[in-house]
Amino acid sequence: MKILVTGGAGFIGSEFVRQTVTKGYNTVVVDSLTYAGDIERLKEVKDSINFYQVDITDADSLKEVFEREKPAIVVHFAAESHVDRSILDPHSFIKTNIEGTLNLLELSRQYKVQRFINISTDEVYGELGEVGKFKEDSPLCPNSPYSVSKAAQDMLARAYSRTYGLPVITVRPSNNYGQWQYPEKLIPVVIVKALKDEPIPVYGQGLNIREWLYVSDCAEAVIEIMEKGRDGEVYNVASGIEKRNIEVVKSILDLLGKPHTLIEFVKDRPGHDYRYSMDVTKIERELNWKAKTDFETGLKKTVKWYVENIEWVERKIDYLREYWGKVYKN
């Protein structure tokens, strides 16, 4: 069975591609290779995939891929995904996440795709207080340009399911971490700066809470949903592991043997959601899926990978420093 994976050279998408190739799927990858995409993530499976450098907002080029490959399944990871960037430049998020998704849904309808897996995020639900968990039918209440664009993406997918009968399933994962994550997200930023003994920016007092999911567990869940999920449904994918940001930062410093004095509290991000947490009863009950990796094990693996692959970050460091200067302001 042929799978077309958008954003397959990205952080989570590349892990999914590596796993589908291992499982014997005929995998086609579409990725525009923006700053966050990197073909190097696919080096171990490059001879087993068909790769197209195509932007999902380019409907004509995307149609050529569908015409040539005629995929049975589309798994849609491609997205602008970083909240801070969405605050700096919301336009690119609206274009990619909404217009790009519309192109994919329309082509999937035209080419009679058997299943469309829409990869969303827990951020579409908004924020929680100290207690409670979001369920799949919880109201959407996004608070950043990024999460708004993803909520719109979800509603487009729902519309194509209801209006046109396209077999869509939406997946809402919690915060992912692991190898190959571009160093603009919390965990790799902390690792890279700590390795260089540089101040580590932490928003507010670091009290915001996130639910952390190791990337290989997330990819496994998406495969399970792709193979066994019910059309028209939404599935939360999470670990149940909640940590305050400051806890995560201190854990990384401890693993690297670096002092906590590197922590530098900076002005909080506008509209910063306090807490995310999701109920995963549905996927556990229906698909018998549960995250395997505890946070301590996953974090050790992640830190070890960055230490051993610091040259990958070094190749991007000039661009990153310019970005960090724009975002982390006291």
C-alpha cells in the first residue's frame, strides 16, 4: 500500500517515515525543505522512498505528485508549527496550515484516497488550569496564531469528511521531543545552549505545564491509527507525563552536569497557555495503544543524541542566533 507523507523531512514526519519503511510500506515523501525540514533526517531510508521537494501551497506541483504516485493513504504532517514564529509572522502559518491543507484535501478527494490522516495538535483545545484533561469532543479554543491555524485545518478536514465523504481521521498529539528536533523548541534549545555554557531563556518563571511524548511513540500511534482507526474520528495521543517547563530545564542541566545558574528568566510569551493535558482513554480502549517511553529514559536518549550530533546543530547556528535574538527578549 502506497503512503504519501507530507512534511516527511520534518521532526515527527521523518520518524514516521523511518518506521513505515521498516514496516514495509511503499512511502512517498513531500516536503518543501524550509528551515525546519532536512533531508538528512531520511538518510537511512533514502533509497527506499520517493522524495519530492514540493510546497503544499503549490497546488499544481502537488497535483503532479498525486497524478504520478496515486497514493492510497495521505498522512499530513506538513505545517508551520512553532508558536513563537507564529507570533512574529502569522501570515505564513495561515497560508501553509490552511491553504496547504485545503489543497491536500481537495486532491485526496479527486484522486479517491482511501484514508487521510490529519496531524493536528493538543494546542487547538486552548489551555487548562491545574486539573482536568481535554477529550476529543472538548471545545476548541485556540489562543495563538499557530493553534488557530491548526484548528482551522481540523475543521477543514472535518468538512471534507462530512460534506464529501472523504475518509479523514484527525490525530492530536501532545508535545513531542526526541532526536532530530529543530533547535527552536524548548528541549533542544536548552541542550544546545547548555552545551555552550550560554544563558538559557525560560519564559516567565517556567511554571507552564506540558505533556511530553517521545517522538517514536507518537509515530507508532499514528501508524496504529492509520491502520486501525475509525474514519471520521479524532484521537488524542499523549503520554500522561506532565512537567513544568522549569522542571524540564533543570533535568537537562543535571544530565549535562551544568549549573542551574545558566537559567535566565525572560519576559513571558504573549498569550502563553498555562497547561495542556489530554485524555487518551479512546485510543487505549479502541486501538490498545499506550506510550512506552518514560520521560527520564526519553530525555536521556534525547540529550545523548544531541551531544553526539552537535555538528548537525552547528550547521544551523547562525540562523538560530538571529532567531533567538528576536524571540527571547528580556
